[in-house]
Amino acid sequence: MITGSGAAAVAPATAAKGATAGRASVAMCQQDDTVVAVLAGVWELEDAAPRFEQLIAARSTAGATSSQRVRAVGFDTTELGEWDSSLLIFLLQGFDYCEAHGMEFDTAGLPDSLTRLLALARAVPERAVDDAEPKISTLAKLGEGVLSVGKQALAAVTFTGEVTQGFGRLLLRRGRMRWRDFWVVVQRNSSGALPIVTLIALLLGVIIAFLGVVVLRRFGAGYYVSYLVGYGMLREMGALMTGIIIAGRTGAAFAAELGSMKITEEIDAYSTLGVSPIDHLVLPRVLGLFLMMPLLTIYANAVGIAGGMIVAVTLLDLTPTQFMGGMLSVVTFSDGLLGVFKGAIFGVIIGLAGCMKGLQTGSDAGAVGRSATSAVVMGITLIIVANAVIDWLAVLMQI
């Protein structure tokens, strides 16, 4: 808040005391072609200050004593006491009024300090700011989306290359990896992941068997439900559903762990000490998933086939021997091997997506949550794409 004193401040103490006793007031009087605003009292922002436009309007309504046209506005501050920014606001209102009506704004009667402040306030004129954001065309939005996807693809390829180099250093014994973190990842995705994998795989086998029973029974081919369950679990659904489960369970955990370390600057500390974050943090997680995903896929296949066999035995009066015999007569070893291969690829994808998003975490409060969500979305998307590509290549190679 800007404060100061009027011309009365240089008068004797008694005069100053009497002048500053009242609140802010303005009296308008006309002298020839000039309207003089007599400023008096104490001007404080806490009090309601008069408005210049209202005072001029009230004077015009009451009727001026002279019919002579007003050409200027002047001021009398002999009764002015202490003042702050409220007086400056009043004077700026008067300046704007005079400027709008082609009148002269005479500052001769104002204190020097107030005149300088007024000149300073008018030195930089106000500029109107358009609150409305510029409208972006559809083509521009499309271009921005393509550029964003390109940047993300480039970042993914670069990160994959760095991890590949780290793996090469590890094979050549030129890099160091925290084997303790590796075994932690193995434990979390072995016994730690079995309950959820068991539940999903069992229900998945039951659902596939139910669909097979409903459809194949109409054609008298209910016996072939075993082929449908075995082929679907071993070749497709076992690895796919296990990958989706681990992407939501472990991929998000990787992104949250590394994101928290990024925010607390632990990763920057590793780089400062000459320790590679890729070798120290990323490789144990990626290799752990690469090892455990095929094993989890084999387990999910076995549980899913068991669930399908329960449905077939219950609804089709088949024996477990008939179910397994019918499945093994058409399902080959290459079908199961293809599912295991998919599991290994999905493990690498989940590890890379989770670690990359974790290392790209921002510094605000919600950055870790966004990284975890982005890691899950990216992991599941890449798993679906990779599954389609592998199936396409398997058809071409007649596997």
C-alpha cells in the first residue's frame, strides 16, 4: 500500500491535527472553466472512497452555477490529511474521465509526491488481455498428436537400446547388477503372483469350456471341447491374460518405485556417483520378469486346462482320461511352446514399459500416479500388439 501526506503536513501541528480529523471527502466547485476538486480528510483503503464519475454526475444533476463549458479539472489539497493508495485510485479515475471527455487534468494543486506516483502509474498503460484461448484447428490437433506419438516412440526405442547395451555389458562382465533386486522381483512374481494368476486362469478355463459346451453340443461334437480349451489356453489366453495381470500388478509397481526415486532425486544421485541407473535399477526388474513370465504362463495353462476339464467332466460326462486324450491328440508341443515364448516377450515388454515410465516421472505431486497409470496402459497395449504380431508370424511359419 502506498502512503503519504498532503500539503497540510507542512503546516503547524494544530492545523494538521484539525485537517486529519475527518474521513475522506471531496467537494466540487467551479472556477471559470475549471472544476476544482477540494480533497480533505484522511484517505484509507479500509474506508469507502468517493468515485470521481459519481461526483461529476451529482454536480451536473444539481446544476452548475455557471453555464460556461468546463475545460479542465484541478485540485485543492490544503485540507488533505494522510493518504494511501485509495487517493491515487481516485485521481486515476479523474484522469480517465478527463481523457474520455477531452478535458485537461491539472495536477498543479497536488503534492509533488502524489504527482510523481500518478505519472508513474500512467507510464505503463493497461493492456486488455483476451481470456479466450486461441482455437486450434482439427488439423493442428492431429499434427500435435502425431508429433507426440513420434516422441514417445523415439523415447521407447532409445530406452530399449540403452537396456540392450546394459544387458550386453552384463554378459561381457563389464556392468554390475543388483542381484538382490533381481531375486526380489523373482519372488514377487512367483509365489506373490500365484493367487491372482490361479483365480484368473481357472475362471478363464471354465469360461472357454462353457462356451465350447454350449456351441459344440449343438453339433454333437462336445468331445472336442478339450481341443478348444487346450488350444485356447496353451496358444493364446494363458500367456495373454497372465501378461495383462502382471502389467497391472507389477508394471505399475515398477513405475511407482522408480518414480518415487526420481522425485526424491535418488536416481540423480546414482548418476552423480557414476552408477548407471539402467544397470542398477532397470536390468534386475526386466530380467526378473523375463525369467518368471514363462513359468507363470506354464502354471496358468495348467490351471486353465484343469478348470476346463472340470466343466467338461461335469457337463459332458467325460472322464479326465478322455479329456486329456482328446486334447493331446490335436494340441502339439509347438502350441505350448508358442505360449511360453509369448510369455517371455510379454515379460520384457512389461519390464521395459514400467521402468521407462518410472524414469520419466515428473516432479509434481501427481506424477507418480500418472506414471503408474501410463505404464499399465502402455504395457497392455504393447502386449496386445505383440500378441497379434507373433500370431501373424506363426501363421506365416505354419507353427
